Amino acid sequence: MIIKAIKDRKSIRNYVQEASVSDEQIKELLEAAMLAPSACNSRPWEFIVVQNRDKFDKNITVHSYTQMLTTASCAIVVCADLNLQSWCI
């Protein structure tokens, strides 16, 4: 089943702007992301949920790989906090 999900996945880069993502859906996505493995279970990540159109527009002008945000209603920015990274000995 996992292999099928990997093989059948597709990248979506066009969104229906009127479609909203519920807080419950965002919470579920964040919970799934936080279950991902990390070195020594350090979990050095931070997630920023962006739903503000002005912030989308500013991000689009700064980063060339964010053009799909022109029609997105929500984005999750994944950041790594290297201060939280613990090194396995």
C-alpha cells in the first residue's frame, strides 16, 4: 500500500483559490509531519502556517520556487532549527 501511494503521488501546483483548508486539516497535516523520523529523534523542525494573502504575495516576490502560492489558500513553511539538532554519538 505504501509503494502504491508513492507511485501514485502527484505534485499539485494549481489550486482553487476559493477552496479553503480547515483548521482541522491543517492540524492533521502538522501532526503527520511531526511523526517523521529525525536523527536521534531530535525533531529540529518548525512549521509556519501561512494563510494571509499579503504574506503569500511577499513570499512570491522573494523566492522563485513559490509561484504555486499565487492560487493557494494555505501554505506550510518547513524550517530547521539547527540549535535543536542533537548529534548522535
